[in-house]
Amino acid sequence: MTTPGEDERIGAPAWRMLGLGVLAQAAGTLVVSTPAYLIPLLHLQRGVPLAQVGLLVAAPTIGLVLTLVAWGALADRVGERWVIAGGLALAAVLTALAALAGGLVPVGVLLLLAGGATGSCNAASGRVVVGWFPKRRRGLAMGIRQMSQPLGVAVAALVVPPLAAAGGVALPLVVGAGATGALAVACAVGIADPPRPARHVLAGAANPYRRDRFLLRVHVVSLLLVVPQFTLSTFGLLWLIAGLRWSATAAGVVVAVAQFAGAGAASSSDR
């Protein structure tokens, strides 16, 4: 029997998995990115020290990094569908609780946990795409999947500043909780785990990390590239508003346009 990964034809199910994977990770990125676009409200209007706001901004990303390996191991055991859907559902609950919490410390703790929950999408959505697309089209599929992160940041840049101006810290978090909750339901219904190789095939496969240090160098260089990217996307909005005296809406549009351009570059980089 031919599996989706062996057949060169791309059917509707593969595109559905890709679409849900992109939207799921974009929703998770929206939650992780939301605190960065609360900086103008918290620092400039409410006078919260930038160091404290920076900790709040970093909290969901720290949670995300700390849980990636665990989510990947869980996906090996139970499959990608329930890891993605369950992680998004957990993120929705935790983000909603953060919206109800009072004080930066409980909000930060809940966002730390919510960021960890969104790691389910990062760990499992790529495997769904790889499993459902034929080998010669996986570069295109993964390039499209890579659009999810800049898309999530772009949405945050557009919607969080005006939402924060209208409803404080809580309203943007409510929107993030709604987005992750809706995608949790959609992924539970629409995602199907790709066929897995037989256990004896996996047992005989060589570990590429033990063969040489090439993949390790790729990961280290990728990490170094991400640092300035996240620094600029996090504090660029604040610089435009505080340094150049732009409105929050105009600054958000500029950041969003940059992220949309990045999404386009990501989609074409693996073609």
C-alpha cells in the first residue's frame, strides 16, 4: 500500500494538514508574541520598568523552549494530532486564566506555562507536513509551514496595540485564548497522523547526530540568527513609538509588513 509520503501526487488531505499546521502554529505564536506588543501600554503608559516588562515578554518563549523536547517525545508515543490539539487547548485555558489574573507575576507565570503549551505545535506540526507530502514536495511544504511564525507575529503587531488601548492587558490575551481554542478544535477534527515507518526500520536507522557535527553546527548557526530577529521584532515597536513618536497603530503596521515580507521569504526559501 502506498503511503502519502511515497506517492508523488498531493491530495486534498495533505493540503488540509499543511493549512491546519500553519494556522495552529500561527495561533501559538500569537500567544507567545502578545506580551511584546504590550510593552507600550505597560512601560510608556503605566510606568512599569522595562526590565520587568522584558521578563514578561520572555516568559512564554522560555516556556516554549523548555517544553519542545517533551512535546516531541510525547508525539512519538501518542501521535501528532492529539499533541497539537491538546497543547493548543491547554494554551487556550492558560491564556484565558492569564487574562483574568491580576498583577504581572501571576500573568507572567501563566504565560510561561501557556508558552510551554504552544510548543506542541512547533514539535509536531512539521512531522505532520513531512509525513503527508511526497519527498520531492516537502521543501515547498515546509517552506509554507515556516510562514506560520512571522504570520503570528504580524497578527500580534496589528491587533494587540489597539486591543490593549481599548481593553488593557486582558483583551489581547482573551483574543489569543480564543484563537488557540478554536484551532485546538479544528486540529482535533481535521488532523490525521501520517503513517509511521515500521519499528524495525526505525531501529535500524543511524542517528545523524552521532555520525558527525554537521547538524549540530546548523542548529547553533540557526540559534544565532534567531537572536537578532526576535530582538528586533520585540523592541522595534517600542523604538518606533518611544523613539520616533509614532502611533501604536502605525508602528504595528510597519512591524506587520516586515513580518509578512518575512513570511513570504520563508515560503520561498525551501522551494
